[in-house]
Amino acid sequence: MDEAFGRFLNVVDVEATCWADGPPRGESSEIIEIGICVVDTAGWRRGERRRILVRPRRSRISAFCTELTGLTQADVDGGVDFATACTRVRDELRGPYRTWASWGDYDRRQFERQCVGGVGYPFGSRHINVKERFATAFGLHRGVGMSSALAKAGLPLEGRHHRGDDDAWNIAALVVELARLGHPITG
């Protein structure tokens, strides 16, 4: 499928295993959910919304993580392995060919960490930190959290905060709002 370069932007948000007091011995933070919202930059509209649950290999879902994300061990046990999730992002969402964006650099760094050791990185090199762009557009000295940014922009928080697909949808709303205000997010 051919598409004009720069026409679509993949807005990504990941959730990872987490603990109130750090990981138990032998466990480490792993992606358990990849949320993606595709933004059509021709009209600055949110489009496809995708959720990929990922089965962790080295960690388990803590009670803290379930409270934060709503995800349980049973949910992620029904997910795909990380390599399959990356293949879906690469092939179905044209990961290497589209600019991608996230709120801050955590998502980019988490993918980079987990792709070491044989799993192909599912994105190209064009990543945009929406948190930084938002701070600049709104004249803030430093970035704010996504929910605070939504409030500052006068937008509602849709869905559940700390849920990958909902957060990607909300970050995409901020991307669309920035474009409306004359600050389009482009590579």
C-alpha cells in the first residue's frame, strides 16, 4: 500500500510491568500493552486506533500495575509475544515508514531496551516527543503530564489514564489540537 510520505503519524503509548517499590528479584520492566492512534496529517484527524497486548517473559503483573493500568496477568497471558507485537507495528501500521510520536521519551527508550537481543525495532528513526512540543507551544518551562496537558488545552481525558490505547487516543487529540493552534507535529 502506497501512501504519501508524512501523511500519517503513528501516536504510540506503551504500558509496562511496574511495581510500587521496584521489581522483585529477577524481574524487569517489560512492555505489556502497545496503544497506537494513527493521525491523518492531511486533515489533522484521529483515525485508526489499535491495542496490542503483550505477554511479558521476565516479569509478572503486580497488584500495583493492575491498579494503575487495569491490566491483569490473565489479560497479558492472552497477548502476543513482544517480537510478534513489533512485527504487527512494523507491517500493519507501517512503523518504519511513518514518523511516530509519544508523550516524552519513555516509550522510545523502552522499545530500544527491549529490542536489544534479536527483536527488530519496529519504527524508523523519526520520533517526535509531543510533551516537548506541547511545552514549547504553550510557553511552559518544562513538560507536564498528559492529563495536565489535556486540561490546559481544554480537552477531556477520554477512557482510562494509563491504558495504552486510551492514552494514545488522548495524545493524538493533543497532536490535533497543536495543529489547530498553528503548531503542527511534523517530522
